[in-house]
Amino acid sequence: MARELGQGDEDMEVVGWDGGAEGQELDTDFQTGDCLEVEFEDDEAPDDDGGDDMGDEEVGVIPENEIYSDEEAGPSADDALAKVVHEESVLSVAICPTDRSMVLTGGQDDVAVLWSIEEKDGALKCNQRCRLQGHTDSVVEVAFSTDGAYAATGSYDGTVRIWNSADGSLVQHLEGPSKEIEWILWHPKGHAILAGSNDTMAWMWWAPSGKVMQIFAGHAAGVTCGCWGLGGKVVVTGSEDHGVIVWNPRAGTPQHHIREVHESPIISICSHPESPIVVTGAEDATAKVLQIETGKVLEPLPGHIDSVEAVAFSNAPPKSTLLLATGSMDGTVQVWDAKSMDLRCTIKDHFEKGGVVKLKWLPGSSFGNWFCTCSTDKTLRLFNGLSGECLRTLQGHSETILGFDLSVGEVNGKPQLVVASASEDKSSRIFVVALWTAGAEVGTSVMSPTGGYNSFGLPNARKTPPSTEKLSTLGFHLHHGPCTGSSILCPA
């Protein structure tokens, strides 16, 4: 139920806590947690040619392509470097693609908030930039446009609001749907925004003007998921009616209506980065591969025993094997060869602990075959999709993690992953993982954005092979201002 919030800082807390193993207070708002580097021998490091390693035999590999983790975590571990708090569950989060110091959260308290991540004296803190108010029900989806100029919020009140990312001012109030907004999605190359609603329709607006561009009507039940296909040339929607519709976004007409793709509501969908292929996941515990030019179901992807909550293709470099991952509430992730649709491995790190809620592949080609998951087991995990190995477990939440966003950049030429999470524990946490391929010495100094030096020597909280078990060295570098540097952070 929506409710009215008061004004002022007391509505939205900024909380500090002992997050690191050292327990050393860094400032009144935030404290450091342990952020570990992922290290490799020279022949294990990912590179632009992909390095498909599934054919290599290694001691200790579990038969039948099933990958388990022996990792045991302490109940009080907290790897987050910073966190922010809503009054109720945080339902969604997004990192600005052109400035990863900007984070947007949406909550069950009917409010979205823009935050700035700042570094001071070796610690990270999140400062509230502005509260994006006006929705009268839960803010279930938040997203930045590809160029970072606009922020969008979708709500159960049936509206989408467009905000200026720079100052948080309201640009447009997009109306039309008669029921809840389920998801929103920016066009990959422009300022058109797509939304699916429980009113059985999907809606497309031109965000700067608020003009309705198309209403996609044809489903018999709520539109639970959607994606852009062929680089934004088609729209594909999945529904509680078990069907998929491929739309012409210019005409607003269906090119194919594929009925009864699944035996239950469709809840996840993704498009192939180059081919006219989409993959759907449903409550019937299956994923299906569809050819959107012909409207035919090519083949099922069996193996899960509970709803398939997430499906996604990897961001593989040209010469590497393109992968597809399917994540299920049964606690497993299945990784498939996207060309042959052969199963490569089944990952069970969340198995018997919780279900997989979301998964995302890392952007860019260097780490494009690595992905992250979030789970009802209160953790996020980083995996190598080629081998199925769990590289890192991120802890700190006390309830189910409902979603996350991630960004990859460089600090002094060394790759770094930033993850922002959204949880039922009313918080969003910021995690940083140094994806360094060369071993760093303990206590090595890393240049900070302000020109000083940070020396972090935080203990590794997970079991690693003896050859890579070291302490981490982290310098968190934030990009401010015009888009420069890494193409990973700065889309064209």
C-alpha cells in the first residue's frame, strides 16, 4: 500500500556500520568492508580472445558438468564499502552508465533517490543528491538512459516518470497504463522508453516530450517482461498468457504472435546480441529459444526444477564462445553454448541456500564471459561462465536481494567491478571487486582520485587456491564529468 512520506533527512537514513574485518571506523557515515582481488595465473587470465577453457582437464572437477562451491561464509561478514537505506524494501537500483559515481534506487516506500558515491580519506560514502517524489505506489523499476542524460522510474501506480539525471528535476510524467508498471527499458540508442503493464499492454514513449509513440496491444494478460531485438529494431514481449509477441515498433503491429510458448506465465526474456533469437524463461521451470523472424520455437532448454527467473547472453569478444545463462529459483544457473545450445555446466553455489533472482553478464569484452547473480540466500556471486567457477561471494545483506546493477572500469590500468544491490532489508549496498590479472603485493599503494594514496590490506574472506590467496589492494576510482576513458563505462 502506498503511503505518504514526510520530508527531510529523517525519511532517508544514511547509516554507518562495522563492515570490514578490521572494524575500523573511517567516518561517521560509512566504513570499509573487505574487497578482494580476483587473481589468476598467466594462463588463466581472461583476455579478448575469450580463452575457452572447458576442454581442459583439472584435478577436482566434478563430473557431469556440475560445479559446486566449498565456500563457507561467516554470518557477520559484510563486504560492502557503503550503503544507503530506504524506509521499506529497496526494489530496484541502477548505476549511471556514463558516471558510475551516480546511483539511483527505487523503493517500496514510493520514492526513488539519486545518490552520489564519494571517496574521502580512503572510505566510500553515499550522499543523497535528491529525492524523486511523486509516485503514489512502489517504485519497482529504475533505469538510466544509455547516454546518462535521463533517469526513469516505473511504479505500481501505473506511471513512468522521467527525470533530469543532473539535477533530479522532473522532465515528464508518462501516463496511459491503467494498471501496475512491471518493467521499463530504454532504447539502446535513443531516448525512447518501453514499459510493460499489468493492463495487458506494452507502452512506448518519447521520453523528452512525453509523447506516446506506440501502444502494443495483443496479450491477454499482464506483460511481465520485454526486450529490444536486433539492436532496437524490434520489440519482443512476454506475458502471463504464456505467449510471446514480436512487434514492429514503428507500426505498432505484431509481426508474430507465438502462443503457448510455455505452460505457465513467462517471467524473463533476453535477445541474442547479433542474431534474430530470443530466449524466454517461465514459471514452468523451462527456458525456450525462439526465432523472431519466423516466429518458431526452436528448442527447449530443460534441466531446472523451479521457475526460470533470469536469462541472459554474455558479452563475449568476437573470437570467444558466446554463452547463455539461465538462473532459476531452484538455486542453480545453467550455462549453455549459445551457438549449439549444448549445456556446458550447471552451477549450484546457491543450491539449497536460496533461489537465483537476477543475473547479469559483465559489460565489455575482457570480462564478457563473467557474470553476477543475486539470490534469496542474501548474497551476490561472481562467476566465470566458461568454467563455472565462483570467483567471489559478496555478503552483507540480511534479506533477499531483489536486484543489482554493475559497472566495470579501470583504476591505473587495472580492471575493477562496482556492484550496487537492492534488498528487502531496506538497503542498497555498494561492493567493489578488483579484477586484477596480475598479483598485487600486500599493502601496495594505489593512487586515489584526489591524488593521495590508499593502502588497503583487507583479509580474504573466501577460500582461494594457495597460488592466489593474497590480501587485496584497492583504489576506488570514480568517473566524474564528461565521458572519457574506458569504452566499457562510456557507450557511444
